[in-house]
Amino acid sequence: MDQSIRIHRLDLGYFVRPSSETGGSHPRVEPVLAYAVRHPDGVLLFDTGIGDAGPETEAYYRPHRRPLDAALAGAGLTRADITLIVNCHLHFDHCGGNPLFPGIPILVQAAELATARRGGYTADHCVDFPGATYQELDGEAKLLPGIRVLPTPGHTPGHQSLAVTTSDGTTVLAGQAHDTSAEYGAAHLARHATLGGLEPPLPPCPTWHDRLAELDPRRAFFAHDSAVWESVTS
């Protein structure tokens, strides 16, 4: 990867997804991962960790938090280094550290912010706090040379991902566009099967995979899965 842009994966803890949400008979412990992107023009933070959404949510998901400062220190960074924040969406486990960054621009899809502000959606104090500085986007946007926001709706209508392009190809920070690397890979293959003329029935593939394909991604990282999807083509 081009040494002028570096991606650091940050471990911000985990939570327990109950069996009612896993589709199986057992709960599943899932990581909460954020990403710091070092760029010659600044350091971008993609997601900020688990907020406190109240006692009912705490009991339901049983989160274990790792302090953001400790995770940043592991990457040789501090809060003072962060110049831009991008939230894939505004659920409490993705925007929990936002209040640590008053005055720092937070990029979010306008539809996502509007939904969060209607209430009953997230930890409200992690969205609107003293010094909160939002830059609302309406679709795709170039943030910095080699870094682009892409709408990836599905988990929420305003979900967005980040494409980081270097001389080594494009890395997608997919957030929760898919819950797992396996789900991302299945959708990727479903698209290829459809384009290849394979007759239905075939699994559905979100239409935003077409835009990702134009960027020819080499790998994808996720918010709740430590596995990395990698392209099998060179």
C-alpha cells in the first residue's frame, strides 16, 4: 500500500448480539472496529465506538468498551491528530465517541442525520452534543485525494462506506454495509453470477455493489467482523 496513506484498524471492544438477532440458537459476540486513515492532508477517523444508550440497551447487548484513546495510542495517534470523522451510520455502537471531538467535522449522510434526530434511533447525546459540527452529504463525495464516501444503504437508509485508493488498489471500509466478510463476498459473487447470465433464482445483491465494482476493490474491512474480504483477482 502507498505509504502516504495508511489504514489502522482500531479495537473498540465488543458486544453480545442475542440469538433473536443472529438467526441461530446461540448469541454471538461481535467486535466493534473503527479505522484511522493517515493521509498527507490529515487523519480521518471512521467510526468512534460504543456509546451509552441507556440501561435497557446495556442489558440487551452487554457491551464491553475499549477506550478510544487507548486504541488510538496503539496506532501511534492521539485525539489531537484527528482532523475529520466519518460515521458509517449513527447507531450507538458507531458514534459513541463523537462527543470527544467538539469542533471536528463529522461527515454523515443527510438522511441518516435526519433519522437520528427524530428520536428513538440511537443514543441522542452522541449525536447532538456541545460543539457537534456536522457536514451533511447527499450521496457520493470526494473527501481527500484517494478517499471517497460512497452511499451503501441497507442496514440503515443513510449508511455510507469509505473507499481508500492507493497505488495498491482500493480498500473499502464497509462499516455495517454487510455484517460479515462472508456476506459481502456472497453479494459480490451474486452480482458476478447475475452479470454472467446465470438464470434465477439467485441471491439479491445491493445495487451499490455496481459502484464499488467500478473501483475494483482489493479488500474490504468491516465494523463487526475481524475477517477481511480480499479479491481473488490480481
